[in-house]
Amino acid sequence: MKFLSKKSYLLLFICCFSHFFASAQTQANEPDNSHLYQLLNTRLGHMQAVALYKWQHKRAIEDLEREQVVIEKSVAKAMEQGLTSEEITPFFQIQITLAKKIQAYYHKRWTEHGVPTRLLLPENAPSLEKIRAELITLGADIITRLAATDGSKASHDFELFKQIVQHDALDINDKAALFKALSRINPRSYASRLDRIVSEKILYVGTTGDYQPFSFYAGNNRAGIDIDLARDLAQTLGASAVFLATSWPGLLTDLGTGQYDIMMSGISKKLFRQQLGLFSDSYHSGGKTPISLCRQKHQYNSLEKIDTPQTRVIVNKGGTNERFVNQHIKQAQVFVHEDNTTVFEQILAGRADVMITDKIEVAVQAKKHPQLCSTMNGTLSYSAKAFLLVRDLIWLEYVDTWLEQVNNDGTLQRAFAQYL
């Protein structure tokens, strides 16, 4: 065997890693978009003066006619600098939406506590003409900055964006909406969605918010097994998890828009979904089983007993529960309920007799409502839960690797234990 000299090893090392060092140096020298983010923050900061003018002159916050004029002029100016209407219009629209939210925030505060004296000083209450002139100048600066941004040299960074764009009226979802619209102007090209998430430091998670224990609302906040897991996944990427609403009827349509990186909501692994997306490895298995009032459970302990003309079966719209009922229930009365969060209340109120849903949800609801019981020990079918992704094999491989790790280090088990 011929061995290389130390010098040869050194040359080999330099050849192999010179590209890495060059890439790292290029990345270190890349300009960031902090100035653009500061311009956006300054523009939103002017909304206090706008709110005060409308408050003093008893004008409504929303002026659709004026908003349309602003959008049309802004789009026209942006198009003069090479931007397209399709990429720039949503950006201006979300700015106006957030501007109105900030104004409403101030009006609410002033209604409850009065206008601070300092704001009533002449120097702090500029005329509408002056406010508009400043906003027009800021808007022009933002457009110029956007047109000059080279997506191949400076990617957007949500963590930096969150630090700079600050207002008490705005939450993470507001910031994410503006960031999303911004990042779609002169977008940077990525080899995979994984690269984009790592670079932009934001993970867009689709969730229905109506399925305990996986995804539901605890007050105004999302909670559940999948919500916790989504945050853990984002943390491994150095990113923030931003939750976007979806629904069971619209799950696949929403996935197809490309705006969601991953769907996490206790989704059953089914072939009709696999045809349009990619499933991760399974992280829970179970099946469909009936739930009814405890005093009547003996009447519904088999599919044959359920599927009779006098039985009233209730089902939530758009998911695999409805598919199961449509396939197996032929004689019973079927009621499709639009709101998954109140479907079990229909049984408690006597407006339905039984529902067929996933065994894990039956366990949660029986614990939540002692009057409700599972009607049988086993299940009527088999199903597994998994995460639904866009068709990106590199991204899928990362999610599966992460899922293997959280399964082995106890994170997955702790998430289930917390909500069951």
C-alpha cells in the first residue's frame, strides 16, 4: 500500500475543504436585510400618528377606497423598478392589514384609558398631509430597497426580522405573515425546502386546531402533542415554528399551495393523501372506534348495532371519520357536523347517539366528559398518525431522522403523556 506524505495529505485537505471555507467566508460577507426591516418597522411606527389623527377627527380606521389607491400607486411604482404585481401586491396588502391592527390597538387603549397628554402636544400631532408625505417617502425607500435586493446574495432571516419589527399590537403570526410576503419578492432559490427553513429560520406548520390531543386551542393559544413536536422540530433547525390554520376538508388543497412546510395535526396516514404529498414515518397507531353516552354504550358495541335506521351517527366534516362513515354506514341516520370542536356536545345534548372517531380522541373525550364512553374495547379499523409534507425528499429525510431521535430520547413519549 502506498502512503501519502504529510504534504500530500495537506494538499488533499486544502482541495477538499477550500470550497467549504470559501462558502463560509462568502456567507459571512453576505449583506443582511436589516435596513429593509428597519424601514418596515419605522413605517408601522407611524401608525400611532395616523391613529391619533383619525381619533381626533372621528374618522374610521378602515378606508377601503384610500387603501386601494395606496396599493395601486405602490404597485405601479414597484413595477417601474422591475418588480411584478403578483409578488408585490400581497406585500402591500399585509402592510395595510397590520397598520389597521395597530391603529385599532391604540383606539382601544385610548377608549379605556384616555389619550396620553404628551400625544396632544402640537409637535406630536402632525397634520394628515405631513403623515402621508412621510409614509410616501418610506414606501418609496422600501420599494427601492426591495428592487435592489439580490436574493442570491442576501436571504431573509426571520429571527433578525422578529428582533427589528416590534410592536405590542403584533404577535408572531402577524410578523410571519409580513415576513412571508416579503420573502416572496425576488426570492432566493434553494435546492430543497430544508435549505430554505435553515436559511430563513422559519418553519410554516399547518394545523387544524380542532383535534385533541394533537392540536387544539387552550384559550387563545395552540396546544397539543403536535404543537409541542412542531416547536421541537423547529428548534433543531434554529427556526421558529409559525402555525398556519388549515382544515380537514382543505388539508390537501392547502398543502398544494406550497405555503406550508409540514402539516401536523394528528393526520391519519392514508393513500389518498400520499398521492398528493409525502408522509413521514408513523409516530402513533390506532384505529376508529365508537363513542356514545355511557348508559347507552351496550347498544353500540359493534358496527352492526350502530348501522340501524334508528341510530343517529354524527361525524365531523372532511376527514377520515367522514370517509369511514360513508364507507361503512348504510342504514343509520348520518349527521355531518361542521365544527369539530363541538361535535361531542351533540351527543351530550341528545342530538346524536354515537360518533366513530380515532381511539385516542375517544380516550381524551371520555376523560373530559365522564358521561361519554368508548363502546368497545378494540377498533373497527387500523390507522397510523404521521406528518404530511410537500414532495421534497431531502426535507422528508430530515423529518424522519428527527422523528427517530425524539422517539428514542423520550421526547415523543413525554408529549403523549402530557396530553393524555
